[in-house]
Amino acid sequence: MEDNTEGKVAEAVALITRVPGFGPIAAHEFADRITLLLSILTVGGLFSLNDLRKEPGLTPQQRLGLKYIEELEMKISLEEMHIWKVVAMCGLS
């Protein structure tokens, strides 16, 4: 049981540290708290960013990172990057 909990905490930390505003220490604190709650409430409950969004005590930066995590991780094609480069250069002229 103990190894399973450690594995869930490690997975949760890896997920949380993807979000801007969460360093390793904050990620570990939230992961410990959330995985403990999930293990009490469910058997083998899964952790998600939606679980993290419900947590009290998040900083404004962390809430902002959670709000835009999907957009920040979205892959952009090279063709689209060239278009944005032209737009940016025209705006600077």
C-alpha cells in the first residue's frame, strides 16, 4: 500500500510541475495533500488538474497557470510560427 501511495504522489508531482507557478516544493505539498484525500475517499482514485483546481490556498500565479495550461502545452506548427513571426515583425515596424 505504501509503495502505491508513493507512486501516486510521484505521478501527481510530475503532473503539477507542468503547470507554471508550481515549483517542486509546492507541487509535492499539494500532491501529498490531494493523494491522501483521494486515498481516503476512493480506492485507487486518480489525480487530475481538476482536483488541483479545487484546492484552497493556490496563489494567483498558480491559478493563472492552471487556467492556461492546455494552451501553453498546445503544439504549434512551424508554418503557424512563421505566420506569427511576420505578424510580430509588422507590428514592430
